[in-house]
Amino acid sequence: MSGDYAQIEKYMKSGLWRLADIETRKALYIACGFDPNDQQRLAANMIPCDVLQDLDQLWMRLSRNRFGFSAQRKLWYLCQEKFYDKSEAWNQFGSKVGWRINHLLKQNYWKPHKELVFKSDAPIGHLPHMGEQFGINTVEAIIKQLDYCASTPADM
């Protein structure tokens, strides 16, 4: 691993998924040269490949492949293939990962970060979450960057 993600790893191993999620977001912001307390939207194409891949591998490994950007990528592609309309694909993705509730009592309700499930049995792809501004464009951008990184030689 290229970065020092010992604190994130420690949180994950201790089952402190909320803290691991917050630290992951901070690490991505810092890697892009932003203040981690800034609320601006992260430019995913600025995330260095080694950082994105290392964090993804850490999440995948320590969650037994339940969490991580790769888990989200798999679900996003399934939703995107199934629904032509991107907003419907996004709604289905949100429901699958547990970020969205759509039933009689709460229709099309997107959970704020504080209402997410920070447990190892949360839905596949539930974490990491990039905060309140995390949306379809961010999910797609991170997935595209992950795909780009996978197709680019490490020495570039």
C-alpha cells in the first residue's frame, strides 16, 4: 500500500465502520489536495490510482468483499444495464446499497450519512459513502476512475 491507512484499518478491524468511512473520505480529499473538512464535491478523476486502489482493496479485504468501491461498481453496472433511465438506475442502486428507502411510509427517501448502517452486515456496497453530496455523478466518477486505474500501467 502506498499510503498510511493504519488508522482506517484499525477502525475496520475494530468494527468501527463509521469512523473508517469518515477517515476514508478524509484520505481521498487529502490525496486530491483538498481540505478534508471542505464540503465541496470530490473530483474523482483527481484521485491518484494508487490511493483509490489501496483504499478499495482495504475495504474489500476487511469487509470480506461486502464494502468498497469495487462492490459498488459491480452493483452500479447491474443497475445501469437493467435501466435505461439513469435516474431510475440511481434509485435502484440506492435501494440495493441501502442508502434509499422507498415504501409506503417513506417514498424516495435518501438517508443522510448519520442514518446509514455502520455494521458489517449492512447491505453489500453500503460503504464507503462520500457524504451528503455523494450522488450519482460521484459514484459514476469514482467507478470510472477505478476502471481507468485498472487499465493503466502502474508506472504511468
